Amino acid sequence: MSHLSEADIRKVAKLARIRLSDDEVPHLQEEISSIITWVEQLQEVDTTNVPEMASVENTPLPLREDKVTDGNIQQDILSNAPDADYGCFMVPKVVE
């Protein structure tokens, strides 16, 4: 079992920019050490004959035909704008 020291926990917290109280350190030592132990157990599993997968679901994604189903409604869209000119939305100038 990997056991992290208090210094290790404080270093990880500093890298993650997390402020820890002195009371939180022992709890996190226990929690993170148990997570690392679990990962070490996973590394012991023999995966030599297991094929690599991109997804746990082995079904192809449904594809649709790539075609335009709407368009040529520029005037309809611009009719919703408070101000439009030259086929574009008109917005107030913003300069700081």
C-alpha cells in the first residue's frame, strides 16, 4: 500500500492551488493513498490479449446525410434584429 506523507499532500494541494487546513491533511492522506492503492491493483491486471478500444460501446455511430436542410432565410433572421443594414446585424460601437 502506498502511503503519502503530509509533505506529499501539501505539495499536491499547492500544485492544485487548494488551501488545506491542518485538520484536512490526515483525511486526504488516507483518501488519496487508498486511491493510489486501487490504481496499483489495476496495474496488476493482465491485459495482454485485450484489444484497445476507443469506446466501451462497440456500436458504430449513426451517420446522417450531410446536406443543407435550411438556408436562404437571411431576411427572416435579420427581421428579428433591432437594427440591420447591408445584410448584417448592426451593433453599437464599443471602444474603451
